Amino acid sequence: MARAEDLLETAMSFYTDDGLPVPKPTPAKGRPIVYPRPLVAAKLALHDAMLAAGMSNVELGHRLGLDDKAVRRVRDPLHRSHIGQIEAALRLLGKRLEVRVLEAS
């Protein structure tokens, strides 16, 4: 479990690398649950929103004033980014980033 978060995030990066939608989680059925870190979750949401909108990195970059390389980094779950860039990109796609704090289980 100590490395499960890293494993999950690495596995999700394969979907973004291949341009595939991120799969929805399956029910835990009593098994331990692992969540991606908030920044990674936001990047995965951006990836799926771009796929749904049919928007390319080039087009998103043009709208955000970023080059293609910068957009790739913003979308890469394994690259550190500023949450504000992801929030701005989601806004361009008609999405709103929401943060919630829940009791730990």
C-alpha cells in the first residue's frame, strides 16, 4: 500500500500517453482504496475533457498562450505543474475544478 499511489498514477499516465480515456474506478468491495493526488486527479480530468471536446494540445496551447511542449507537461500526470494552469485549461473546456475535504476513513 505504501507505493500504491505511485503505481496508480504511473498506470494512469499510460492512458494519457496513449490518448485513451481514463477508466472509471471499479467498486472496492472491501478492498483498500487508493486515490491519486489532487493535482494528478485534475490532470486526468483535463485529459478526459480534452478527449471529449476533441481538442488537441496545439489548440489548447493556442488558447492558453502556451506552446505544445508546455501543454504536454500540464497534461502529464507524472510532471509537477501549477494547479492554476490546469484550472484555466478546464475552464476553457467549460469545466470547473472543485476541491472537497472529507473525513479520512
